[in-house]
Amino acid sequence: MENKRMWSDEETNAFVGFMEEFVVDGQRADCGQFKPGTFEKLALKMLEAFPGCTLTAKHCKNKHKRLKEKYQYAADMLGCSGFGWNHEKRCVEVDNKDVLDAWLKAHPTKFYSPGKLFPLFHRLEGIFGRDRATGAGAVSGFDAEEQVNEEETEDTAVGFDESEMSPHPDNDGGQAMQGQASHSEAGASAGSTRRYGRKRKQVDVLERMADQIQQSSADQRKNAQLIADAIVGVNERWKVGEKLTQLGFGDDEVVRAILKFAESPNVYAHFWGLSDSQMIGLVRSII
């Protein structure tokens, strides 16, 4: 297809960075989606960063959708018993084949495979995480039909899991409900006892509180945005602190590193794209 667009890893990393900037700048509406005109701005940012590329707002919208699908698919796995996050390998892991088979039966459209490297997961959580708390704009293998109808082509990515290129199912609403019922019968329920699941529940409660405040008045919506941004910041610092502890840093070193990170918020975005040895080198250079 002549409109098909291949994305390099470098382009994808830059694209995620620009989305992070727009979230910080308040380019997300109350429903969790980007405000009108944001994809045009993203395309301009990409053209500035890669002068020779041919990216359009349409390409950016499609890429945003693919990344969101992949993130939400992986995040839903982590919300179920039998799945967990491997910090060392930066991927989702599953306890056994039976758990995975039950999941795939209930989610026939695969956007991510456990064990596949997913270095952008935590960065995408800062962009899409609040969408999952309220269900606003959520995209899954069963409810993406409307968005698919709006697209003429699909984007693919170089160096990413092939699940990003998976076609949407042709299932109708009845089949979707059947798939959801199968998922329930399989016993893959939310409320994982893993640390990630507990942390997500705590953050979800705070995010729902922020969303309720947003609905009261225009002034309160501004305050709620500050609260929501603070939640993301606290969650990010918690994850960085946990990672640094795993890498062998002492409590004093972790505190000094987080204080340094707070002086340059963009460091958080780059931190999760590094290998463990590179993370150690970065922290050693700033503390």
C-alpha cells in the first residue's frame, strides 16, 4: 500500500517523547484523548526532528493508536493473576502456558506477547495510564471497530513486536461478549497480588478522585489537572527509586538521584530507555 509508513526505533522514541511533552503541557482533554490539532502539532515536531521524513498527522494518529493498543494489552495482562513485570528484561512475564492460553482465548487479537522486550511500557503508562483508570477512550481488540473504520491504512514499526501490526478482529458485538465471558470463566481476574497490581489500584483510586473533581467546575478542572500530574510524578519517582534499589544503590544515593531527576523532568523519559548498565552510569554521573 502506497500510504503504508514504516517507523524506525529512533522515530518511535522521539514520538513518545513529544507525546510526553504534550501531556505535561496540558494537550489532553478531560476524556483522556489528545485535544483537536494535537496530531498536526506532533507531525510538525517529527518533521523538525527528522527533516527528511514524510510523516503526516494521519501517520501520527495511527502510531498513537498502535502504541496505545500495545500498552493497554500489556497493562491488562499485568492486572491479572499469573502475569508480572520483569524489570531486568523489561517485559511482561507469565507463570505458565495454561494462564497464557486462557488469556489468548479471551483476547484473540494479540497486540503484545509476554517475554517480548517492551522498553517503552513505563513511558507509555504516563501517557495512557489515566485513560485506563476512567475507561475514557480505551481501545481493545473488541471495541476498536470505530477507530478502524476511520483509518485507511495501518502503520508498522521497525524493531517492535509484530503484535503492533495485528489486524483487528471481524467479530461482532455478540462475539466480543462471548470472548469476555470466556475470559471470566478462565479465571484471569483483576486484583493481582503482585506489587505492580497493588500499586496500580492505589493510583487508580487517586486518579478517579481527580476525574470526579474535574467534572465540578472549570476552576476545579484546573486543580484536578495539577493533582493528576502530581500523581504521575509520584508514581514515576516511586518506580525510579525501586529500580535504583534493585541496581544496588543505597537509600542516600536513591534520594540524591531522585532530587537530581526532579531538577530535569526530561531525564525520567530518557531513563527508561537505557539498559541497566547505562542507568547505573547515568546515576553515578549526577550524584
